[in-house]
Amino acid sequence: MKAPESRHFLILGATGSSGLLTVQLALGRRHSVTIYARSPHKLPEEITSNPLVTVVKGAPRCMRLVVYHYSMLQLGELTQEDAFESCFLPKEGVAPIYGVISALGPKVGQPSGNPLAAGYEVLLRLVHKYSIQRIVLLSTVSLSSPEDRFSIIREILVAGIKIIGYTAWTDVVAIGKLMQSSAATGLDVTLARVATLNDADGGSLKVGFIGDGKVGWMLARRDLAIFFVDEAEDPKWAGQLPFISS
Ligand SMILES: NC(=O)c1ccc[n+]([C@@H]2O[C@H](COP(=O)([O-])OP(=O)(O)OC[C@H]3O[C@@H](n4cnc5c(N)ncnc54)[C@H](OP(=O)(O)O)[C@@H]3O)[C@@H](O)[C@H]2O)c1
């Protein structure tokens, strides 16, 4: 099989477990990677010292926000357009960014105001500005697709997240609306929906829709990384909301 062409991907959420596996896989396939992260100190040295990697730190807009407003601090990073934009600026000897992969996901207990959706609004402005077409991002069972069938397990999972993590649920829904709005027109956006992540070995990725009898409820982060990089190289599910499992 022919090796995929080397590309340059911007990866968000790279300091998390799935994001790190995604970075490692992309590098293993000889792609260049730009990481935009609020806590780059969490990245292992093996990543930061790799010549194919550029790390850009998102910083809060003003120190007072850090001290007094934790929720604003979270908003200040992904929506800090000048720091975010520096990820897209041309770098000598590195191809322009070809696509964006985001392993960012909302957290139970996160502040209200849909911080991830706000960050993605900035991202959409930037991808249009720099003529980048491809975005693959994490989503959850809280979004539905017309191809889904009824599933009582899904109803229970969504009811549970609404009760224990309402602000996370509203953020996922806001991201779904944004990515299907006119702001995303002309882009190849794949929203990869997941239920429950684990650290199993992977190697058994399944892609389909809820209730189709093919996909299950558990997804190895390693399989998520494979889906992310495969889809960013060659989008097969753009414009859709595939549900993925192991
Ligand atoms: N565990 C599950 O079963 C499950 C199920 C459905 C969805 N998810 C979602 O899937 C995502 C990936 O899971 P994981 O376990 O691999 O991730 P993880 O280890 O929790 O890492 C999450 C990543 O997102 C970043 N992040 C989160 N909120 C952010 C914000 N407001 N601004 C900037 N960066 C932010 C984190 O940055 P920092 O390192 O700076 O914190 C980190 O890089 C998670 O975000 C989670 O919400 C998980």
C-alpha cells in the first residue's frame, strides 16, 4: 500500500491522552504537527524535541483574568485569536497547515458559556482566512445523526450527562450547531462521535451510526487516534456525524 503523503496538521487537545496518541501516530506517519495547547509543559520531551513538531502556547489575555476569573481563563485561551493565529502563519521549511484535528472535549464541571464552541468560532474564522478545508473533531453521543436508530443506552447516557454535566452537554450541542452552520460552509468537517473512551490496545476501529448493530459503546483512545489521522489524511466521513467504537 502506498504511504500517505506527508502533511502538516494542527492538533488541539494534544496534552490529553487521546490527543497525545494522535500526535504520536501523525508523527509516526511522517506528518508535521503544530500543537496549540494551554499547558504545553504536559507534553513529553520526546514530542517537544521532535523536529517535525511546533508547539504554540495559548495564554490568557490578561493576568487579572487568571487571578480572578477561572472561567474567563478557559475562554481566554482558545479564543485568544492572535496566539491561535500564530499556529497558521507560514514557517520556513514547513508546509502550510493542511488540516486540523481536535481531541478537545468538554469536561464535567466546566464553566458555562460553551468555552469550546467559542474557541471553535475563532478556529473557523482562521481556517477560512488561511484556506484550510479539513477539520476532524471529537464529539459525543449528545449529538444525533439522521442515520442513527433508537437506542435506550444512548438515551440513558445523554440523560446522565445532562444531569451530571449540563455545561458540558450544552457545549457539545453548541459545537454541533456551529459546525453545521453557515460558519462552516465550504469546509470538510467530520464530527467523530464517541461514547466511552478507554486505554485498551485498539486495532479494531468500527465506524457507523448509533444502533446500526455494528458499533458499540467503548472506544480505545488508540482507535480514536487512528480515526483522526486517517480522516484528516483522506476524509471519508466529511459532512457527517459518524459514531466510532472499538
Ligand atoms: N473519558 C470518556 O469516556 C469520554 C467520553 C466522551 C468524551 N470525552 C471527551 O474526550 C476528550 C478526550 O478524552 P481524553 O481522556 O483523551 O482527554 P483528556 O486527557 O481529558 O484531555 C483533554 C484535552 O483537552 C484540553 N482541554 C479541555 N478543555 C479545554 C479548554 N477549555 N481549553 C483548552 N484546552 C482544553 C486539555 O488541556 P489541558 O491538558 O491543558 O487540560 C487536554 O489537552 C476529553 O476532552 C473528554 O471530554 C471523554
